[in-house]
Amino acid sequence: MCGIVGYLGARSPVPLLVDGLRRLEYRGYDSAGIVVPVNGRLEIVKAEGKLDRLVEVLQGRELAGVYGLGHTRWATHGIPSQRNAHPLLDAKGRLAVIHNGIIENFVSLKKRLAGEGWDFVSDTDTEVIANLVSSHFDGDLRVAVERTVAELEGMYAFAVLALESSEPEIVGARSGPPLVLGRGDGEQFLASDPTALLAHTREVVFLENGDLARLTAGGYEVWNSSGEPVERPIVRLNWDPVQSEKGGFKHFMLKEIHDQPQALQDTFAGRVDFESGEVGFDALELTSQEVAAIDRIHLLACGTSWHAALVGKFMLEELTGIPVEVDYGSEYRYRDPLVREGDLAVGISQSGETADTISAMEAAAQRGAKLAAICNVVGSQVTRLADGVLYTHAGPEIGVASTKAFTTQLVALYMLGLYLRQRLGRPVENALLADLAHLPQAVAGVVAGERDFEELAGHFFEASDFLYIGRGANYPIALEGALKLKEISYIHAEGYPAGEMKHGPIALIDKSLPVVAIATGERVFDKVLSNMQEVRARDGIVLAVTDRDAEALGGGADHVIRVPRVSELLQPIINVVPLQLFAYFVAVRRGADVDQPRNLAKSVTVE
């Protein structure tokens, strides 16, 4: 979950490292640091807190080297402090390491190394890597890293440079968390996320698990876990670097909410022939026979992607008639899931590097499932693991709280349902496609009314608790709305099926509790309306997200949030957007750090 960046070339490394860390700060912001070899010394500059603090410390420092490493930290072992910040040196001060992940056997390794005379000055597991590499280093850094990796247990990615190397070099290793190389004109890059490299190169190489890589002035080399040289494919990213900037918005999250109309269109563009009704994907191909053999679909995800999977269950079961199970990736492999040969398991991950989702997909594959992935990042680990991929094409999502990744995942799940429906020989009626084509415009209409949500937030930003309720496919939207509010504003919020309110949560309702009710569609509208009346009868405050006029609610709401009406399977995509905007403006009014909420990181690459 930490951010790693490395540079080797002819330019001064410090500005490039800082720029890369700026683009990776969403991965961790407890501390930051850089290291640059200068005149036979490892010059390290570190600072506790966010990257701006490191930039302040760097003011006036002359670090004129040709290569270096940078790191932004999300603490796992050791409290956030300058002492625990990366890069970390070995006890002899001859090499520096930056690290993302967890070394599970660091206690035994540290005890052994300490017994051999190696000193430790931090509380981190990373320092074990530094001393272990140094203990094996005898002029050949690649060999030292290979020997080190052979002793490490856990999920990690790290990079190291050494003063005693015969030429400037950076050696990296990957076992779990992502590590990507960038190829420039006479210069090489390394990072934990391609976002850090977009301003300098579009040509990247994703390392596989067990890979080691060495960057030099002449290029890069990659070895697999057996020590054999391998060629990993060069992926040309089509992300525009400008997409990674705020584009005039105050926060990335607000920009990404506004990105959604275009992102939704990009997700289905070229995949749906609205004239013929055909749906197809370049990177996902299932035959009619394979689809007919599917007894069950397993949707595997974590966090916001898990909420997308819950909505996807409604979509897929209605469109295909195939039973769907939704599992937390973090729980799936620790039970004995019932998977039949030929079942379809779909991993859903924005980054494609979510450790728990990857483990769940591997467990499903071991039991005979065919793997598919819904992902935003080309070449990421879940896409390489899967037999087929449905890319969301949302573009970079920098804000930690997911917005456009969520809505594009819903579109992808809907299209997957249409695709499977066709393969089962069932027609895709025009009505199933008409609202999909209209979806970007409908979402744009909601986003255009953002000032209404700013005003509404002014009434509720001092609340201490919220309850979100919905039924059917809108119950997961209640969960997602509550998650958005709690993760960026730090207000306690819970999502509940509206019909379950009487089984406990109704005890919480009084005049101080705001209740957000999602009341759209036809199937359960009257039921939700009854639940809203139950809240009003107990002096609760009701905020209704609805596709009706206020009069249709029969006085059941104190505040009405109007949304456009689309088909019931696609309506959740519309309904979540006002909840995103409401959470955003509440967080802003509370003075919270919207893009980088405390204790959270964008990509959860460790268990």
C-alpha cells in the first residue's frame, strides 16, 4: 500500500522522484523520503507526514545525482515517524531499500541478523531486507537480492541501490504487490503504479510474481523466480497524463465524480452495437457451450468493488437466470467454497492488485472455475491471472474513495450479463440497451446539480450518525453511500436493507438521526415509502433519493433528492451519484482530507 518510485538516467533525479511520489501519495501518506547517491555517499532526506513536508525539507538541498529512489509510506510495522520512514539503510550504510508489503518472517530474520552483529534502528520489517541484502552483497547486487528473496516470506515489492555497485543500478523484486518498469529515452523508471510514470513514458512493463529486475543506463533486465532471464511484454498505456491532474477541481474526488459520464460511455463504447444488439469484448471470449456449462457465477471483490458485486448479482441473475454468489475476497479462500468445474469466477478490482481478490481468484481456479476479471488497469495482476478481462476504461482514479471505478464496474457487470444472455441464446431486447445509451447523459444531469448537494451538506455536516436504507439492488447502494460518508467525513454511517430496519436499527431513530432512503423504481417503491413513514413517525429526518416528485412521497421526506429514471437494473448507477456528491460536500464542510482520508490507502496490496 506504500508508494515506490525509482529513476535512473541523465536528468536530476530529485524532481522526478518527488513528481512520482506526488502521483503515488494516495497509496500512503504517513511519511515520505528519497535517497540519491552523491559523491560516494547515500544522501537521504525523509520527513514524517504528507509529501509537502518532504518538499519543505528538500528546499535548498543540492542532490545532483543521476539515479535514486523515493517512497511514500502507509504504516504497517512501526508507527509513522521519521525513524520508520523509507528509504532505510543497512547497518553499514552502503545500500538503501524502499519497500511495500509485509515480511511475515521478519521477527526470526531480525533475531538471526542481530545475533550476527547487524544493528537495527527502526521498528519496520523493511530494515530486515536492507540488512539481509547487505549480508549477501559482495559486489553483485542482483545476486544479493536473489539470495535475500529466497529467505523472505510474505507479500512484498522492494527496490534497492548500493554504493559499491560497479555502475549505477537499481534492483527490484516483486512477490505480490505490484511493481512496474517504465522505459524512456535513455532513462529507466520503476514504480508501484504506472500513474507515477505517465508524465515521462507510456511504455511500461508489469513484473510478474517472483520477478527480479535490474535497471542500468543501458536499459533493464528481468529474471523470473528460477533466475532465468525473461521478456515481459511492453504495454503501451493510453491514459492521458492530464487525466491524472485535478483539472481545475478542488479535489481529485470531485473531478472523478464529474468524470463519470465520459467514463461510463468509455466503458461500453465499441462493445455494444446498439443497432444489432450485439455485445462483445476484445479480451473476454466465452463460447455458447462454456456459458451453458456454468452452474454458478462467483463474484469476488473487496470494499466498494464488493458493493458493485452485490448489485451485479441482481443484474446477472435477472439477465441470465444463472445463480450468483457474492464473496468477500478476504473470506473466500478461508472457507471451502463449492465450485464446480466450468463455473465462472469473476474478480472485480479497480487496481487489479487487490491481494485478497487475487487470492480468492486463485482459490476458485484451483477448484476448476474459469476466471474472468473486471478491472481498470491494463496488465495488472488480476488481468494476467484471468482467462478473460472486461476493462472498465475509467482512467486513473486518484482519490482514495472510489467513485467512477464503482459506476463503471456496474456498467461492466451489466454488459457481462447481456453478453452471457446472448451466449445462452436469449435475445437482448432494445429496452435493455436504450437506457444504457442514455446513462451518461442521465448521470451528467445529476452531476450538474452539485450545488444542491453543497447546500444540503450544510444542514447535516455536524451529524454524528447516519442510516442509509434501500431495497433490492438499491440495498448495496445504501451500503456504498454509507461507506463513502464514513470513509471521507469520519461520520459513523450504516447501510441497511429497508425491510430490516424493524429488526434492530429502528431503535436508533430519533430527531437527531438523518436517514437516507433510496426510493426509486416500481417493484418496491411502496415498501420503501412505508419504511420512510416509519422513520418520520419516530421523529427521524428523511433524505429521499427518488425519481418522483415530492408529492408522490406523501410527505414522507424532509429533503428530496431528485434523480432521472432509467430501467431498474441500471437505476443503482444513477442513485449512487448523489450519495457521492453528498458525502464529498459533507467532508469538505468538516474540513476533512477528502482525497487522502486517514488510515486508508487506495490499493490494498497486503492481506
